[in-house]
Amino acid sequence: MEIGRAISLCATVLSLLIILLAIIALAEPWWVYCESMMKSGITKRYQGFWRSCTDINGQVACSEIRSDDWNDWEKVTLAMVLLRIFFIAISFIMSITPPRLNKVKMAGAGINILAGVFFMVGGSVFGAKGKDKNLCSKPYLGSCFILGIICLILSFINACVFAAATAIKSNRRSSVSIHQQILDVNVSLRRKLIERSQVN
């Protein structure tokens, strides 16, 4: 397998992985987490965008969160996370385009960076405001938030992979072009030498 195709395959796999991890992070309720000691035992509370759960001594009860109950900052975070998933899906489509379309691959790199920026904005808002959820006295950012950060890092890595695939294809094309020019010059010089030898 040539290196350009291997790198394009890597971009495709990374795009799929990012989509999968981002959907898991969005769907699960582990964005904010806290534990507190009660008379009845240890109480764990965790919340995401769609559900809020309470675990008292292993007994878990979850309730759905309606969009009417969201704060403005939660809406901003959700919008940014959804935009990130949308742009990574576009990036995936771009990763399966034919290898000769370098402009599409470069656009894929840009879209991965844009997806990362969307999560940086949403993640920053959530990181600053997420602890204001009043779940308990000392809430923590949960594993889904960390999974979002991992997706952010993978988005930037994927942008580099897209750029590398484009650079390799551009270099290969330019080296073929230079090689062809050298051959053309060589052929024309031979013709001139043959013509001169025939004249003499």
C-alpha cells in the first residue's frame, strides 16, 4: 500500500473514532460528577445534557433533563458539541474522497481544526460554568468532559494527518512533473543532437 493511501486510511479511521467518542461523550451523563457523605451512605450524583442521575449505595435513579431546564451556557456547550460532531462527520466524508482531490483533503484538515475550535469554545464554557450545577458542594468535571478533550486532541491530530496526506500527494505529483520535464528536455536534446549529426 502506498504511503498516501495509508495516511488517507488513517484519517478515515481517526474521523470515525472521533465521531464515536464524541457521540458517547454527548450521550452519557458523566459531564459533572460529585460524591457526598449522607446518613444513608455515599451519594454519587452525575449529570450530562440529557440525564441527571443519583446513586445512593448502588441504587441508581435517573431523570431526563428537558431543554427548558437548560441554562444559556449549557445550550452553548451543547451547540458547540453538536457542531463538532457535524463537522467531524463532514471530515469523514472528505477522508473517503479519491486521493487525487488535494483541495478536499486540505479542506478536511481545516474542518478538523474548526471542529476542535468548536469544542474548545464549548468545553471552556462548560469547564467554567459546569461546577455551578449545584449537584453538591464540590462537583468535578466528569469522564465525558475528559472524553471531549480527548476528541479535541484527536481532531487536531487528524488535521495534521489530512495535511500530511495532501503534502505527500502534492510532492509526489510535483516530483512526477519534474521528472517528466527532465525527460522532455532530454528527448528534445537528443533530437537536436541527431539533427546536428545528420546535418554534418
